[in-house]
Amino acid sequence: MDFDAILEDVGAFGMYQKLVINLILLPAVIPCGFHAYAQLFMAAEVKHWCRIPELENTDVEIAKNLSIPLDLRNGNLEYSQCSMYNYNYSEILRTYQNLENAIGNETTPEIIPCTHGWVYDKTVYSDTVTTEWNLVCSRDFYPTLALVLLAVGGIIGNYIFGYLQDTFGRKPSFFIYLLIESIFGVATAFAQNYVIWVIYRIGVGFTVPAIMATPYVLAIELVGPRYRTLCTILSNIAYSMGLILLAGVVYLVRDWRHLALTTTLPFLIFFTYLWPMPESPRWLLARGQFEKAEVILKNMARINGKSLPANYMVHLRRKYESDRLKLNLEKERSRKYGILDLFKTPNLRKKTIIITFIWFTNTSVYVGLSYYAPVLGGDEFLNFFLAGIVELPTYLFLWPSMERLGRRWTLCMSMVVGGIACLTTFLVQHETNVTLALYCVGKMGISSSFVVLPLMASELYPTVVRGLGMSLSSVLGMLGPIFIPLVNYLGSDIMVLPLIIMGALLVAGGIASLLLPETLNQHLPQTLEDGERMGLDTDFCCSPPVKEVKPRIIKLNSNEKSKHDQQTCDCTALCTCPVVNVSVPDNVATVPEKDNEKVELSLF
């Protein structure tokens, strides 16, 4: 049964869809961003130096000058965070009444690691995981490891979520994941050691990708085909708004335990959606639950102001039962498709590899740039705020760009522009403001490509393996959040190194996208044969896609039937329209009119 045809009767994008999307589904996207990035601030790096018990009552700057050597970091001399001078500080206190006189007068001793712990600068954060459990120096990899394990939990959760969503429905799956996220999110605030904290964070990470999937999928399935791009963009706007809100929350809440509660407890209000959130009628019909789908469709038609014939649902039920019987017979005769089918034929194999590579680069760079914002230099809260807000302007030109330039060139330009901006930071690495500006351009580029890629991928994979292809590419793409914290960890000494690596990934992905065929206004491939015929575009053709042209009627006088008539072209894109000569045979049926006999030809 063609559910899109049913939507035309009950309303493809009416008041019902607008209320559900704006009041329920878009707010439900926010928890994903909160729990994905709050950990950056829970385990934020804090300035620290060796603790010298004898100098604890001394002025901080004098004590640091006397006891802490200088290290070269990012081209600047800074106090060492993990080493100290091996002085006899008790003897120095007895020798000098004024410690300022001791600075430079004592023979420089050997440099040793911190022996009595660390002193933390708490002017920015009152308490973090790093300061509470001393995750510094030889243990400074532990916060990075926690981010890696958060991503591992996300991959496992996303795989299980696909099964839950297709088995139990979109609505139950959302509340199952919301419950899991709430339990582990609150438990995080009461962790007593690093190991327990990491276990709780894995539990939160288990839900991070999936908690956004239900609102997005449900929105897509409630509207007609013309409005799916709009729903995709709205979902991304809601996600960006979540990052902006999170920047405000972390600015106000500087204790990691309080932050864990603040980023979890407000979302308990989403349990009130148990009543108003609808199940997907598409899924209900696919699972044979016509009665439940009928209730939603009637409610949708009523709120959308659509008047249905009295026997509409009766005829719909009959058609549903007939189509379902045919489908069951076809399933018995049809073959089963697996992931290997994506690699059996040359063109489809190449497209699968390219899409998966681009998906990996997109996920890696988007998450990497978001992770990198707090350590970019300057005010980390302002940096994270900018990382979220710069995404919003991209959506203003993204939609018209996809419709005019097509998917391929929009994807390519987004990735290449963002990649070049990241690579350019190498030339201005000591200019903090310029680096921040280039970082924002890079974030805008990756935000754009992150919207285009799933849409283009869904239009390239054939229908019979579309779900498998999308799942394979997205799951392998999620390896990025495992890999990217390690890249950022490498940048602790060279600040722009992660930006250079991510920029190179973006440029490589952008160039690879030019190999893919354009999909705008193209028929979706249905079979593996269709997918194989839609081959790679190795010519790098620069012609913009032709706009879809509505059928037009051309009337010809009957006495001109034997003549060749030149067809005009209505396409408005910047392209060359082929001129086609149409010959009208003599035996074409005519449509009589009062004065002259005329023939109607439908030209597409």
C-alpha cells in the first residue's frame, strides 16, 4: 500500500504534522546533544601544577616561580604541569625571609615528577572528574578513554535500537531509551570512582545516537515526500539549538556532579509525551496493525481539516488486505538480500565504499570539531557556543542549494570549504581569533554536509538494500567518534594538529563525493540492476541537474499532423535543453472541437 497516497487524502503536511513535529518531536532531539557533549565539561582539563606542602601558605605566583620549571607548549613557555624542582624547600624557608630573593639565587637542581599531588586552578571550574580523581600527567589519557568508550556504547546501542525500533515500534523504543538515559545520567552524578563513572557513561552513550533517531524517523514517516527535506533540516536545527542551550548550561554549572543532574533531570518531562506522541502509522500498517493505524489516520484527517468519504476507511481496509495478501505471496517467491549484495556488482560496490568513507569522515569531523571547541584556546564556553550557533546560518542556504545545485555539488563544496578552513589554521596557529574564525567556517561546512549525506545516500542505495546500506554506512561511520578523541589527544601539545587531520579528511571526502552520480529529480533505484546502472560519474561533469518539469499540453491542428513540430523546453536550470523533433503519425486519435479539429499530446 502506498502510504504517501493516503497522506494526500488525510494531509501530507497539515496542522497535525506541524503540532506533532514542533511540540513533541523537535524538543525530543535535544537530549542527544546534551548527553553527547556534557562529558567534555565534566572531565574538562584544568590548569594544574605540582603541590609543594612547604609553600602552601606562600603567594601562588612566587611559589610557582621558585618550584615549577617552564615547558614549551604550542610555541609558548608555560609552567610545567607534571614536574618540579628538587629543592629542599624547608631549608630555603629558613634561609630566606623573603622568598622573592631566593628566586634565581639557588642553583638549579634536577627536575623530578610531582611527588605530593597537584594544585588545581579552580577559577573556571569548581570541580571536575579530572580534579577529583587526579586524571592528569601519567593518567591524562583517562578522560580521552572515557570519550572513546562513550562512542563504543553508542555503536552497540545504535545496533540494538534498530532492532527495537522495527520490532516494538518507534514510540516504545523512544521511551525505553529515554528511561535508560535518565537512569545512567542521574547515576553519573553519584559515581564514587573513575571506573564506576566510566560504566555509567557507557550506559549514557548507549542511548546517545538512538535518542535522536526516533523523533527524526517519526517526523519523516508522518509527512509526504515533498516535506522530508524540510523535516531533516528542522531536526538538525533542533540539534544545533540543543548545543547552544548546553553552552549556557555548562557556563552556569561548573561542578561536574551538578552538571550531570542538570543535563538529565529536565528531560524526565518527556515522559509526559507517552500520551500525545503518536506511533508511526507507516510502521503500524507494515506490521499489520490496521486498527491502530486507522485511529491515527482519522485523527490526522480531522485536525488537518480533511473531510473523508464515509466509506473511505472501509475501502482502505479492503485495499490493505488485498495488498497485504499480494505482498505475502511475493515475499514467499522473493529472495533475501544481505550486506554482501552491496558488494557483488562493481558500480554498487564502489558507491557503497565511497558513501561509507564519506560518512566516516563526516561523523569523525563533526564530532571532532565539537569535542575540540573547549580546548581551542580562549574562552571554552564561548567557543562551544559559537560551535553551535554557526550551524544555524548554514540551513538558510542549504535547502535552496540542494534544489538548485543538486546533492553532489552541495556535499562537495560543503566538505571542501570546511576542510580548507581547517587546514589553513596551520598558517595562523598563533593567532587565536583567526584560528577561531577558521574553526567556525569548518564547523559550518561539516554541518551542511552532515545534512546532505544521509539524503543523498538514501537516493543512491537501491530499495531492496536501502536499509542495509544506510545501516552499514552509518555504523561504520560511527567508528569516527572512537577514533577522533585520540586525534584530539595528540593535539594537546600542538593545538592545530587535530584541525589539520580533520581538514585533510574533509577535503578527501569532498573530492570522493564528486565520483557519485547526481540524484536530484532522479528516480530512486528499486532493484540491484537499477543501482548498477546508476554508475559513478568519473567525468566530474559540472552541469547542474535539470529541474523537474511538469507535464504540459501542446495542441496541434489536425492539418499539421504530418509535419514535424519543434518542442520547447521549460527547464529553468542553467543547462542546455535538448531540442527534440516530434513527428505526429496520421493515425493519432483526435479530440474534436467546435471550429477546428485538434490533437492533444502530453509531453514530459
